[in-house]
Amino acid sequence: MIGAATFIALLLTAGFGSETVEVRKRGAVDLATYECRDTPRSTLIQRACYDPAQASMIVSVRGTYVQYCDLSPATFDALMAAPSMGQFFRRNVAGDELGGRYECRVRGMPRH
């Protein structure tokens, strides 16, 4: 067991770097500007991260991070509050295989 002074010293000297994730069709994205939430109640979406300044969402869908662009804060909040996050995501965000409503290739990638 470590003493309180040692524990505090470790906390003060620990690096506080931001997290980077590999996003499909994009590469490495730094999540420093994103607010991330784990989503344990969804079997489809494990985590959702949102950057309101860029209106960009990055979600982990079955372990793969995917980015969506021009997504309003209201849509993100509705996704987080939906009784079935997976159904809401499929119907209102992801769309079909040809690219959904918020597909970044159609909308353009945010600058980070």
C-alpha cells in the first residue's frame, strides 16, 4: 500500500494526454475536443463521442470507430436518450450502406 503523499505525487506527475482512436476511412483522430460516453445499455454502440464545435460524432459500432459530420447536438442527445440506441442510430444517423444522412464523405470531414 502506498502512502497518501506518494499517491498525490503520482497524480500530479502523471501525464494527461488526450486519447486517440483509429476511425474507419479517416485514420487516427484525437478525442481532445470530444465529450465521450460509454453506452453499456446498447448492444450495437459501445461508445459515443461528440464535438459540438465541429458538429462531429465518433461512435464505436461493434468495436469499429466511425465518424459522422454535421450532426446537431439535439440529434446526439436524442441518440443518447433513445429507448433503443441501435434503432435510432440505424434510422436517423447511419442510414443505408451507400452513406447515411451524416456521412462525412458527403458532408466533408471536420478539421482537427
